[in-house]
Amino acid sequence: MKKALSKLKAPGRFSRKGENGRLLVIAGSRQYHGAPAFSILGARRFCDLTYFLPGDSSPTVLQSVLPLPEPIIVSEPVDADCVLYGPGLGKAKFPLSRIRKFKKKVIDGDGIMKLSRKSDFAGTILTPHEGEFRRLFGVPSTPRNVMEFAAEHSCTILKKGPTDLISDGSRLIKNTKGNPGMTKGGTGDVLAGLTAALFCNNLPLVAAASAAYLTGFAGDILFKKQKYAYCASDLAEALPEAYKKAFPGRKK
């Protein structure tokens, strides 16, 4: 885990707006309109620009996101370094085919169930929980299975659980940070948003492992302060503190 964190890129001294990550979030539906807001909260401090494309046109989806100043609302996929696809999509019919042209994708939640062909997996980060992993691959998420399916499908898997399992098929990283307070609704959306933001400018294993660690660390910071009495938005707000404490000697 420390090796992955040490490779996490920081913005260059002379970089300009947009050079440190442009993220497109495709999420939300009439059923689950809060998910994109939590994803954007997780991402917004770790990339330069966030574009939001609703999974469907429900006004409640936009209402959940519009209080946030960061996202740029779009009606079609726009040029971005990474796409986050799936949080809260529910029954929205936004097809995966519309984002196949993007090289970097994080596929989460309902988006995972839209994967239908092997080429859709290649180069992506998948963020399944146990149930999603079983439905997708037909087996439990043992460390061996996570590695084997990541290798077979040329993707990186961040399998969420009490111990997160992260693999690109050749390496396996275990993340033990976090606590049961992170079972609150929306915490997985925060993790997906952070993962996608970091993936903009980092290798997939580095982005996935670092996001899992920082999100779990943020949860542990909150637990130390207030036990289990925190929610997904609190988790997102604690990410900067977790990031700062994870790199105490970093100069940039």
C-alpha cells in the first residue's frame, strides 16, 4: 500500500487548469438521485474540472447536484481524462457504448451490471462489492479470484469490503483502513468519485489502491472523533485531512 501511495502524482508547480485532471461523471436516475452528488463530493478536491452528465433527465438528479459549485452540467459526453460511469444509474438507459471511446473509465454500481463484452473491461477500474462481484463473475471474491479475473479481463478490480482487495492481475494489495461506519449509504459513491479523480493522472492500480486507503483513513479519522455518527458527506469532507496525514513530508 505504501508503495502505491508513494507513486501518487501531485500537481506540478507550473501546471495550468485542466492539466491535473478532467473528470466526466455519468450517474444518477429517478431511483437514486443522490449518488452523483456524493461522487462529485469525493472527486472535487482531487481533479481540476468535473463534468456531470445525468443518467436520465429527472429533475431530482439535477437538484441533488446543483447546490455544488464545482460540476459543469453537460448533455453529451465531453473530452475528459477519465469517466466515472454507474453510481445510481438504476434503470436509466444511458448505454455503456457511448463511452467506449474513453481510454480511462471507472465503472461502479449499476454500471458494473451493464458490462456485457470482454472488451468493455480492458483498462478500466471496477469497484464491485461482494454481491456485484459474484453476479459479474459467478464466484466469491477471494484474493485469488480477484487477481485471476483482473488478469483475465485486463482490468483493475477494487473489491470493496471490510478488507478491500485491489488487483491489476499481477499484484494484489489489501486495504484494512476503514470501519463499519462506512456502511452508510453514499460512501461507495464517494470512493468511486475519488478513484476516478485520481485515475485521471495516475496508473489504475495506484489510483484504486490510494483511493481505497484515503477513503478508509478518512473514515478512521471520523470514527476517532465521533465514533459511528458520520455519513457519506462527512467522509468526503474528511478526505483532505486524510490526504495531508498520509503525506506528512510531501513538499508538493
